Amino acid sequence: MILRSAATLQASSWQKDLSEAITDSKELCRHLNLTDQDLIQANMASQQFALKVPRPFANRMEKGNPKDPLFLQIWPQGQELTTQINYLTDPLGEKAASPQVGVIHKYHGRVLLIGSPTCAINCRYCFRRHYPYEENMLNTEQYQAAFNYIQQETSIAEVILSGGDPLVSSNKRLAWVVTQLEAIPHVKRLRIHTRLPIVIPNRVDDGFLSLLQQTTLQTVIVVHSNHSNEIDSSVSTALTALRQVCTVLNQAVLLKQVNDNKQALTNLNIKLFEAGVLPYYLHLLDKVHGAAHFDIPEADAIALVKELSHQLPGYLVPKLVREDAGAKSKTLIAIN
Ligand SMILES: *Cc1c(COP(=O)(O)O)cnc(C)c1O
Ligand code: SF4
């Protein structure tokens, strides 16, 4: 077992990595030795949804390669500005399912709590790229109202902290949220959906690990990684540390040119498992305005996951899912 070394993990502070994220397209191109990128288009697209990539993630991109699978996930492209029929700003109908600011309650027994206004990284394909995070940034009073809602809905056994990325919040804030949830008897499980352990692995610091270790709730962390190049040794170390205190799963999005081939998905799931992480969902792209160029036809996705299942043990094959507005769960897509 690889033991976490505090010295390696906490050499630089994650807050610094967050605040020093690259947000300027020209700077990113210089950083990556890219010369021919269309900066005018990039700047136009980033006015709709800002370019944002922390350096620890950018440093895993191959220099001089405009097709790098990590670069493609964050680079604003002119194609985002084209309107496509059926690609909406709120594809999952989340506004309709929000009984309370910051709360999305669609499925039985579990509720999403969106407490944090930002993510560490802006993924171009994000289904919440048009989500009004600023309006949903919870102050203490609104948190209290959210907790009251959860308290009254006794069917809720699981609270999912989701994105914006909940780990953008400080450990102190998280600890307060956890304490409030622990006080609600029917809440048994805490789930955290986060990309931060992948993007800025330093975020998995001692304070966060001990918070997970000490809570009376059962804990699950669902990270989000789409390509094995995202997982360098510092990410593996962070994931391994998390694995020692809770269950760790991964969800990925199937993305054209990024991971839409058998080899990429095989490598991803093997690499994750080496760090103790099991695959959970492989999502078909949500049809959000601005992301159509990442979309893969469902039939191709089925064929691909079928090939994957011929390649890997069953537990390393993610469930292929689609999200349909109004449905009672994610829609599982059969591969046979
Ligand atoms: C995806 C999602 C969940 C979690 O669903 P699981 O299938 O349990 O992972 C819960 N609430 C909402 C609104 C979701 O979109
Ligand atoms: S980290 Fe997740 S929520 Fe944040 S931009 Fe990326 S896909 Fe969207």
C-alpha cells in the first residue's frame, strides 16, 4: 500500500492553486507551446462560460498538442456558440426540481445540496455551464433552510454535496455542514461529488481526511475523471489516501475525441482501480447548449461499452447512463 506523505501532498496549498488557475487563453497557449489556436473564438466562447484551469491539471497536458484529451475538455471553442436544436440551457430540468435555494430533489431517498458557487475547473461539456451558481451560493440562513427541508423530508437517507465543487469550500465550512447533517436522524449517508482530488490533489489534505474519518455518517466520494492522463502520481496518492477513509467511485462523461475509444476507457478504469477507485457511471453527454460537439450517438456508446465489457472484469466496466429530465433515476442503457 502506498502511504500518503504529508510533505508531498501539502507542499503547496490548494487555495493557492485554485486562485492561480489559468483563465487567459493566450497565457494557456503560451504555457502549452500552442501557436495556432483561435484566440478570438476562444475569447468569445469564454464570455459565455469562462476558461478556467488550475496549473496542476494544465501541467498534465502534452505540450504542443492541440488534441490533448485534457486540453480539449477545457479549451473554449467557437463551436460552442452555435445554437443546436435540442441542446438546452437547463437540460435536466433542475430548476423545476428545486424546492429550496441550493437543493435539488429529484430522486427518492437522496437529495443534492449545491452549496458552493464555483468549480476548480470549467469543463466545456458541463451540464451546469448555464446554472445560476451565483444565485445559489448559500449563506448561512439559506443553508439552515436547506437543512430544515431535509429534516422534514424523512425519506432522505443520503445527502449529496454537489457542484459547483463542494471541495472548493474550506474544511471548516464542510465540517459545519457535516455536523448539521449528522444531527438529522434519518440522514445516514453523505456523498460528495467532486473533481478536486483529480484537478488539485493537494485538496485531499489532513483536515479533510480527518473530517471523513470522524463523521458518524457513512461516506462516499464520487470523483470525476475522464482520461487516464488526468491521473498522475500525485492524484493516485490523493485517491489512495481517500480510499483509506471512505468508498471512492468515479463518474466519467463520454466525450468525442477525449475518451470515445476502447483503449482510453480501458486505461482510465485500470488506472483508477490501481488507486483504489471503482467505476460508477459513464454518462452520455447531457444535451446542454454549447456542448454538442462532444456528443456521441447512443448506438456508438453502447457498442463501445460492450467492447469494454469484453476487455475488462465486470467491476471495472462503468454503467452507461443517460439523464432524462423528469425521470426517477438515471436511465440505465443496456449494452446487450
Ligand atoms: C444523479 C443525481 C443523483 C444521484 O443519483 P444516483 O443514481 O444515486 O447516483 C441524485 N439527485 C440528482 C438530482 C441527480 O442528478
Ligand atoms: S467539475 Fe463538474 S460541475 Fe464543475 S465544471 Fe466540471 S463537470 Fe461541471
